[in-house]
Amino acid sequence: MPERPGEFDLINDFFSPLAAGHAGSLGLTDDAALLAVPDGKELVVTADTLVAGVHFLETDPPAAVAQKVLAVNLSDLAAMGASPHAYTLAAAWPRDLPGDWIAGFAGGLKTAQESAEIQLVGGDTVATPGPLTLNVTALGHVDAGNALRRSGANPGDRVFVSGTIGDAALGLGLLTDEIQADNEADRAFLVQRYHAPEPRNGLGQRLVEFASAAIDVSDGLIADAGHLAKQSGVDIAIDADRVPLSAATRHLLDGAPALSGHIFAGGDDYELVFTVPETALQLVAEAAAASGTEVTEIGSVTGKTGSRGAVRLLDAKGNLMKSDKGGYRHF
């Protein structure tokens, strides 16, 4: 096995090129970056840590890991209506991790950051006995006072979700052989949805004009809608039949209806759930069209509940559905 480059060689060879587009990065040659916040803007800051064997599979391709570690942070910016600006990367590399893996990871980051129009501006790199641990801190801008929050939903608001739900959870199940798919095209689509989430930044930046609250779906649709409900002090009713599903997911459910629990409780979708006053419904369609994002109305905010906040999942007859699956829990 070729010898892996040292710390500064790693930075110079793989990561300095990713910072070349941002003058404030100083070429990753100093201890910190120099960033300015434009007049009238606020800085939005988010950080996520991904650990091998916990948040991604150790067998996942390095480019896919790179795509995901950046996308989960971009999704947090999207949920607050922020435009991506810059990010830092702190990486703890296992001592036996090949240099080729790191090169593939850096290549994946390059593709992901170019797509999102965001640049690397700093970070840290260390060795560890394991496991591989990656932390990204992403920075974005939003008009001062305009950031979307989880806490603004009101009774009578409609509940929407972007994209389709459940694909990533099924993709993970396929990768771990927990579930099986006879159709190779369906399998490839669902695995790709797990490996390469699509943060909805274009939509999020438009939602700030009219949405009352928003959150991204990382831990599962019901769990994350529940976080929004609790912070807003409201109850939310979601119609299960209206939750948008991809064709691949529908095919899989046709043969195994019991997998429906993955749809509502599975994480890693990184779609946006947001609430909208009834008077702004036309603006939802316009924002969806302008950002090229499918959105679906899936329920409503049904009432104020103080700090309790709850989500009810209803079947086609309006009956409460129960699930033995909760959302992803870190602890």
C-alpha cells in the first residue's frame, strides 16, 4: 500500500484546491479564515458530524461520503432560508485509511461544492485510531430578520413537504440487506437517494418570503415534523396517503407493505417540511416552479398546544395510525 501523505501534504494536495475560489480562505495557509458579512445580512451557521459505522457505512464510496457530509449541512441552511456561502472541514482520518480514499473524498467534495456554489475556507485534519469522523461547519447568509425558524407555525397553516419521502431509508435497508429489491433500477435509485441527498437550497431561499416555519427531514418525517410542532407549540395532522412517494418506493411497498414504517420514520431524506398560511398557497406553487422542486401538501396545523406539540398520522378514513418505529435517535 502506498504511503499516505502527511498532514500538510494532505491539505496542499487535496484540500487547498477546494479553497481557491474564496479569497477569505487565504489558501488554507493561515490559522483561520477572514470572512465579511454583507450589509443587511445575517450569518447562519450550522455544523454536523458524521461518524463511520453510525451515519454512513464503512463500505460507502468516498465520493458519496463527501456528498453527504456537505449536503446535510446545506440542508440545514435550506431549512432556514439561507444561501450557502462557505464551509470548514475537520477530519479525523484513521491511520490505516489509504490515501486513495482521501483523494476520492476530496474529488467528491469538489463536485458537491461546485454544484452548491460554496467553497472550503478552513478546518483541521488529524489522525485517529478510528473510526473515521468528519465534521463540516457551513456558513450561509439570509436577509436580517428573515431567517426561517421552527417556531412560527400557526393553527390553520397548511403543511408541505418537498420531493419524495422514505427513499433514503429504503436505500440504506437495501445496502445492509435488511430488505431486498427485485428491480435493479429501483435499487439503484433508492441507494443513490441515500448516498446523495439533494439539499433544497433554491426552495428554502424562496420560502423566507411567506412560510411560517420549516425544518429539514434528517431523523424522519414524523420525528422532524414533531420537532417543528413542539417549537411552535401546535398540533399537526399529516394524511399518510398524501405523503409523496417515488415510483421505486411504491414498487417496493407493493411487494412488502410492512415496509411502510420506513417511510414515515426513516431518516436521511433531507427534504424540507414547511408550514404556510392559507393566504399564501399560490406562492408555494410559484416557489416550487422557480426552484425546480416538487412540493406536496400533506396536512395542516390543527391547533395550539402550548409547549407539548404533537404530530398525528392519519389514514384515508381519518383514523390515527400507530407505528412501532420512531425517528432516528442519536442517544
